[in-house]
Amino acid sequence: MCLPPPNVTGTLHLGHAITNTIQDALVRWHRMKGYETLWIPGCDHAGIATQVVVEKRLWKERRMTRHDIGRYAFVQEVWNWKQSKGETIYDQMKKLGSSLDWSRACFTLDKELSEAVTEAFVRLYDEGQIHRKNRMVNWSCQLQSVISDIEVENISLTKREHLNIPGYQDKVEFGTLTSFAYPLVGKDEEIVVSTTRPETMLGDTAVAVHPLDSRYQHLHGCSVQHPIDERQLPIVCDDFVDMEFGTGAVKITPAHDKNDHEIGQRHGLPSKSVISRSGVMENVGDTYAGVKRFDARKLVVEDLKRLNLYRGTKSHAMTIPICSRTKDVIEPLAMEQWFVKMEEMSAMAINAVKSKKLSFVPEYHEKVWFNWLKDSQEWCISRQLWWGHRIPAYQAYNKNEGCKKIIWVVAKTPQEALTKAAQTLNSKEEDIVINQDEDVLDTWFSSALFPFSPLGWPNQTMDLEKYYPISLMETGSDILFFWVARMVMLGLKLTNQLPFPKILLHGLLRDAHGRKMSKSLGNVIDPIDVISGITLEELHKKVEDGNLSPQEVQTAKEGQRKDFPNGIPACGTDALRYMLCSYDFKDDEIPMNVEHVQARTRFCNKIWNSFKFVTSHTDTAVQYNTPVGQSGDLMDQWILSRLSNMVEICHEGFQSYDLQFCTKALQNFWLSDFCDVYLEYSKSILNGEDADRKEATKQILCLCVDVFLRGLSPFMPYLSEELYQRLPIVDKAVSVCVAKYPDPADVPYRDRELEGQVERVRAIATHVLSVATRYSIKSKQLKVYIRVPPESHLNTPNLLQALQIVSRCQAVDIVTQEIPADCTVYHLDNKTEIGIILKGVIDVDMEIEKINQKLGKLGKKMDQLKKSSEKASKMTSQKQQKLQIEILETEEMIGRLRESIGELETMRNKNND
């Protein structure tokens, strides 16, 4: 496997931790199953994200921009950042217990990986899959760069709203439709158009109507007068126009709208850019020049009102394209950029899934895969950044002829570009001037090569032959199209193979409130802070040292105060890993609560203490007899059966990638079966005089611990290793991480019938303990009678002893006739009754009084719910049902106690007689 390379923008968060933990558990399992494993670590240069972080820090610390220090110096600043953060990320991975092959750690800007990126670009260009053309792109004014379609968040508004936009002090109004009139040239008429962006009317070059719209057929071939700059704009007919929308007439701004751009091309319209790359107005009159685009919106409306051409503004549903990184509104601009053609590669990726050569876990992602890929046509891979892989394309011209003829040349090296240019221009190399493209490639282009570029591609290396394709791609579902789809497409195109046969996707980690984790909310958690613990003050300090604005810092600190008022306690690596694998991570969303990790810490403590008990009774290394568990003791056979059950579930869970079943099975076995039952049962044997029974019990205890620790190892590598090294058994492996993972064939002890019998014992014990809890007494004060049929398995001495131990009562007797009259009787089912002597243990009259008080409170609650029943929601109805059950159970308690009093009174009368 290859680990999705984290961005070298800071430190890992819990989202990274769940990816690391899932992958590490799978790698460790395969390693313990005898597979040779290779898990490659790496870091991604993360072009946009890293540049933004370093630019913010440069401004915060020196009040300088990248342009102030120049490209070379800025790139050095980013490399310095990478050197400081890259090792931090690797240290975090190591503390998480990630068993990566650290000798192969790589960075996407390393020389070998950079050469692979250049090779991929040149090959795709030579095959006609990459080309340069002028088309509408998503421009981020904040980033000063193009971003791809899938880096745009489309925010849907249903009505008028005011939003915070970077670079604006006041909120900006969206969700409105403004109408204004264009006067017709040579006619005493007007044509009304509607727009959500009034400022773009300064760049209108036409008005479009549907050719079949009868309202405007008399205007075909006419023109309108632009009211502000007095240009004459043609009225064009186009089928794209929706006659039902607004007035049926549409303003056309080819330079700032994708659909308008296409209409403009169909009709040969000029394209007038009026919004610059900085987001201010350009190529307009003095009134608007240099004004921010959304401020210009207000000025345009004011001018239209002054000219009596304003026809109103109303609330209107709309979609706003937002840059996912800066939250700025995307500006559609027509620019020359480099694009990858997607049609052929998308078809190949779709066919790979349809032909079952590529599969998804969970399968429902297939539909999403098909829907996205069938609509993928082009991928813009140019980025106007300084940090990243420079595009291996060069502008070239003959210096003797000046810039009359400039061509683009794609080449692996400047010398190769010079040679190609000379051949194309029919000139000598010494007469050619070349300049490399200033832009860099989209980071996802280089990341898409990650399954094979660290293995030596494009060279045919031994590693590439041995380890490619990789076995499994596991990652978050949120980067299915950013990364996974592109790996599949470029892998198929460049290597003629699928880069992997299976894709395992986990959902998005959310906080305890179901919110997406965000630095500005203060809910982004460093896994090391969960492992080692951190105070609230230290959490605040981290926020203050980050790149958030003062307002975001305050919001984040408030969020931390609410969620972590006492900071985060130290939970340890194993508890964190175990918790992360306990979630059904294949769900779309995974709610993460740090308090749940603390519960797993207590589980770790329980494992440690129980292990100490076992080893305290083993003076020498235990040699297993073959077969184990032949003492004839039913409880020995039972615990081995439960051990087999645990192994079966873990085996199936790993095979189906349902790791939550594995963790649940391990925890249930250790706590409910091993500690609560067998460990308690074994104490009397270990403290007894029967040497053979003691030895047999020691063997079973050690076998259970041995198998459990090996089953636990992929999830808790540290604790399992520490205890495995201390485990006193003969012929164990040098390390638990290379010991054999438990296989169902190794523990063939499953006995479902016996498990059912012991489960019956536990059900009775649970009932006894609940009675003790209900009356706030210790169960060891209770004497218990069980009425069962003569043929019941409870007559077996081992099971009867187990029942007494598990229920922790004073004594347990089996009766086949009537339960003694001085018992309070509880009916477990048609065949089993439990009699408990409460005489002398509780004050019956006082208990009845307490229960009556409780019953009164419950009755009041029910009355309150019934009063609100007319407005009752489904939740209220459920509360009523729950309350009714509680009332019935409480009344039953009173009945039993009164019954007990009646029987005691009858006995007293008989004694008096």
C-alpha cells in the first residue's frame, strides 16, 4: 500500500490519524498472516495549501508579500518550512505506531519523483492528451490562481442573504435578481434583462433571446444601446435561452460567464473583460476603474436608477461558486491554460469498474464514480503559483525575427526544448530564445503518480516489477475524485495497468457535535494531544500561533473552551488507535468524541491488570499440551469456545474490512468472557491443592492471553508487544508483530451448545446482580434458589459453581420443586424461576415507601407528557412508551415485595399456631 501523502503544511490531525490507523492495522494483519508487506510513506508538497500558509506567515512575521522578496527567495522560504514540518509529520506517524518502510520515505518534489512528473506530462502531451487553449476557468482572486472544478464549493442559496467575503469589511448581498432595461437603437422600446451580477453588465456585448419567442421576433437583427458606455450591442437568437426565465431576454457577458462565453463563440461576439485577476474593475470608465467587483455592483445599480432604467431587485435562489481553500467567490475568466483531455481516460476508468477489474468497498461508491467520470471532459492543470513542479513547456522564438512567431515547446529539459524549437522554427539553436512557463502543475497531477513513481517509474525497476500494481488503495471518500480517480486514469494511461484492484474508502471524521473539523472552529485535534494530553491553555496557544485571523482565533478558542474545558487527558496511542478502528469507518460520516478514547484507556488498564494476575500464577514458562482443554471442566471448554468465536470474528472482520467487528469481539472476549467469568472462576482452582487442575488452568489462561494479544496487535501495537514479551510461554515469536495472527483452524474449540448453556448462567447472574443494584445491597449478602427442570444443565457442578462466582452471591441452590416460601420470586422464563431471600437483608416497608415515591414522580411525568400529547412529536411518544414501561416495572417491584410480606406473615401465623 501507499499512504496518502499528507500535505507538508503543518501537522497531522485526527483525519490523518484514522487513515494511518486503518492502513497500519491492515498492513500488520497481512504481515502476521505471512505476507511480505510494503507500506510507503511520503509527504505532498501541496502547492496551493503550502504557498498560502507560508505567504500568511511571511506577512505576519515580516509584513512582506512573496512579490516583495521574489520567486527564488520565496521558494527557499517554503523549503525551510518543509524541512521543519516534514520531520514533525513523520514523528507523528511514528508515535501513532505506523509500521511504514521509513527507508523509502519520499517527497513529491524529490528529484526522482519530479522526473516522473515531467515524463508523464511530456508523454501525455506527445499523445495529444495535454493541450493548451483559451477557455473559461475558475479564478480565485485571493489565491491569484486557477483552481479545478472539484476545488470549487457550490453554495446554494434559496433567498437573499449577506455573506462574509475575504477582502470586504462588510457582508456582501447575494441571492437576488436585478432587472434593468436596455433601450433599443432607433426604436421607442426597451428590452428588460435580469441578472444576479449587475456589475458584469459593464462587459455585456449582446442581448440574447430564443429564436421562437414570439415576444421578441420583431427585434431579430436589432441592437440595444449600452446606457453607461453607449456601445451598441446586437440582439442575437440562441436556443440556449430559457423563455420561461425572467423576461426571456438574457444579457451576454462572454468574458465572465461560462455559458455566455459559449454563446459568444457561437455568434462571434467580442469578449470584454471588466473584472481583473485581482477582483477589481478594469477596462471601464473612471467611475468604476479600480473599484472592487462587489462594491461596483452597488454603483451600477445606482447609475441604472439615475438613468431610470432600473426595474427592481427581488430575492432569488442561486448557486455561488466558492473557492474551497479561501472561501472567496470564484471569478470565471477566459485564459490560456494547460488542460488534460479526460474523455478517453474517464471511459477507461469507468470500464475498469464495469468489468469488475476494479472494485469499491463499500460498493455504493460505484454509482458516484460513474456519475462523476461520465461528465469529466477536461482537467485544468495550470496553477499560477511559485511552489510546485514547473510546467515543462517553453515559449520559443528566433531572436533575429523578434517576437513575430512564438511557439510552445514541451520538453523534459531546456536543451531538449532548444533543439525542438530550432527544428520547428527551421533555425539554428544559437538563434533561439526559450522561456519556461512560469506556472506550476496542479498538485494532484503529481500525486496521481504516487502508486508507481516512488517505485522508480518510468524506469523498469525491480521494485516496480515486484510491487506494482499495489494491492489496495485505502483513503478518505472526500478525495475520491481529487486523487483516486486521477490515479486510476493516469495509471491506466501511463502504465497500461490499473494501479490497484480495490479501493477502500472511509468517511469524513466529524467532531462530537457532527461538525466538520475546522481550525476556525477550534475542533481540529492533533493526535499527539490525545496521546500525550494537553491543557486548555496549551490548546489556545496553538491557535494563537497559527495563521487564523484575530476573529477566527477568538471563535476557535471559544469552541475549545466548550469542548475541552479541562483540556484533553493523556489517553495513549493504543487507546486512540483502538477507538478509531472501533468506528464503522465506511459510513459517510464518523462522529469522533475524545471521551470515547478515555474509555479505551480504561480497557488498556484492564488488560494490563488482568495480565498481571495471570503471570502472578505462572512461575515458569508454560508448555501447551496437545490438545489443550481436556480436563473435562465445562468452563475450560467454554472459554476455549469463546476464544474460537473471537478468532472467527476477527478473521472475518479483517477479510471484509469491518475492523469494528474485530475490536468489539476482542473487547467482549476480554472483559465479558475472560475477566468477568473465567478469571474469577479460575481463582478457586489456582488457590486450590489439585496440581493437575492448576496446570491445566494455567495453560488455558496463557493460551487465552497469547491468542488475545496476537489478535490485539494490529490495533494496540505497543501494549500487545510489551505484554507479549512478558508472557511466560515456550516457543513464542521474537515479537508479537511477526507472530502468527490467530486463525480459526488454530483454535478449533467452538461449542455453540455449551455457549448457550453458559449464556443461561450469565442471564441468571445478571438478574441477581440487578436485584442487588436495585436495592443498593451487596450481592454476597444474597442467598439464591433456582428452580429448573431436573434435566437442566444447571445441575452440572461446574456451571453451578460458575453461577455462584459470576453472581457473587452467598450461595446458590438448585431446586426442582417449589422455591422456599421466604423467597421473593422472579420469573426468568417458563422453565426458570429465581428465588432470592430478602428477609433480613432489606427493610421491605421502607423499600415499598421509596418505590411508591418513585412511582408518584413517574406518574407526574406521565401526566405532563399526556397534557402535551396533542402536540406530541414522535420523540414525545417514545418518551411516553419508555415511561410506561418504567411504571409497570416499578409496580411489579411493589407487587413482589408485598407478596413477600404476605408469605412471611403466613409463616409467622403458622409458627404462632
